[in-house]
Amino acid sequence: MTDPTPVLSVRGLSVRFLMPGGRRIAAVTDAHFDVAAGECLALIGESGCGKSVLASALLGLLPANAQGAGEARLGDLDLLAADERTLARTVRGRLIGLIPQSPAAHLTPVRTVRSQLEEAVKALTDIRGRAALRSAAEAAADRAAFPAGHLDRHPHELSGGLAQRAATALALVGDAPLLLADEPTTGLDRDLVDHTVDELRRHLDTGRRALLVITHDLAAAERIADRVAVMYAGRIVELTDAKAFFGAPGPCHPYSRGLLQALPDRAFTPIPGMPPELGALPDGCAFAPRCERATDACTALPQPADGIACHHPHVPEDLRA
């Protein structure tokens, strides 16, 4: 049985980028969600919707022209209010393990994968001694399906898929209460995708850790997630149970349903149109120009109700039709 107290609690998280000429880009707007111990929340949506910006905000890795607002509590610590010293020494790696979206950029180029894993084990665990560190590093590599024969290679000698597995191995070292995986299956074939998400799922088995997965891979999300948060144009438009989302009755927001219907094993029908520019969002529902259910009511911004931000959500009567 898991602890009902959230590991991560996000309330009103917003990020604006200040651009030359005073223009503002609303990358994330008013995000609300919790991630409990023993739970995986999958944050999904098209590229450019703000998912990775949200992850950067949690880790204090936003660029200098970003303005954040709201609250993101990890235990008693508000991540958005923490200073760089706290984030660097206490949060990154220790309270939050990160599988980055661009793993090659996060690996130290002049050191082998083995030496980086051994350094992480030494910094984040009580394991000491050369043989013990070596064994623990090899075990971490095995968990991420990183081949032992490549441990003494440098990052530039790795393919994109191997770099992804190396980054995953590093993130799984230690006992961080929150694991943040930003596109953790990039560059992997389907078998390795399944292996990776299954390993991340096992990371939750103790019921003490939480997992936030940011992905556009809906098959991976279906395999791993307990709940799903759908993001569009910087806003979370639906937050619901994963089994209901991927099975019956299915999602309620028209955008969420469009994402599923675009999959090759479903209708394989793309959502018409393109997402709006985050620097020129409409006053009302940002999805309205692409939505067949849109009416004049959609010129007003929909307020979330029961986890859905939509004036005309699909309801059970619609889904039976």
C-alpha cells in the first residue's frame, strides 16, 4: 500500500519567456497535478506543447529570460523558490533523478560510461571500495540494458540509443524519491522501449518513489502509467486514470481523443491543423481552431472540471454513440 501523501505537488505552475521587444511566450500556464509514491504520471502531448519546459522548471534549469510562478513542492521544499545551491547540492540527482531528453549533452565527454556510473554510485549511495563500486556500476548498466562491453567507451563512441541507456542507468542510481524521465525511449527500438519502461516501473515497486514520465510515445505511456496528463499549448487539458484513458470509456477532451485516433493501430487519422504559436495564443480554448466540436462558447477559456478543461467534452452518452 502506497503513502497517499504526494511526493510531488504542483499548483499553478506557469512559465513565461521574455523575448526582445517585450514579447512574452506562455510556455506553461497554470499546471496543477500531484504524483504519489508508487505512482507513474505520464505527461503527453505534441512536440512544443511545454512538457520539457515544465520539467526544466522543476529542476531549476530554465534560461535567464524565463519567469516562473506557482508552487512545486517536493516534500517540504518548494522547487520553484529554491536557490541554485540547494538545487545543485540537494535536489538534482538526490531528490530528483533525471533521464534527460538529450542524453549525449548530459554525459561527460572525456570520461567513460563506467567511470561516470562509479562516480554516481559513490556520490549517491553508501557503497565504497573499488570492487564494490565497479560491481554496482555494472548492475546499474544491466538494469538499463546497457551492454557491459561498452562500459569503457566514451560518450562520443555511443549511438543515440546507447547514450539513452547510459543516461537511464545513471538516473536509476541512488534512491531519489522522484524520477523525472523526459522522453526516456528516444532512439530505442520497440523491444528496448518495453525493457526501459518496465525497468522504470520496477523503480516504483517499493512504493516509496514516484515517476513523472514526459513522452510523445503513447504506447510507452500506456505500458507504464497509472494516470495521464494531456498537455496542449502550455496547458494541461485532461488529467485522468490511464486504464480509462487508453481503454474504456477513453479520454474526454477532443484533443486527447485525437491523439489516440492518430495512432497506426487505431484510426491512423491525424488531427487537422497545427498547434498555435505559444507567443500568440487565443483568448479562449487554444484547441478550438482544430476541434470539430467547437462553438462560440469556446472563445472563452474553459476552466478545468473533473480533470477536463473543455466546454464540450465527450461524455459517456457520446462514447456509446
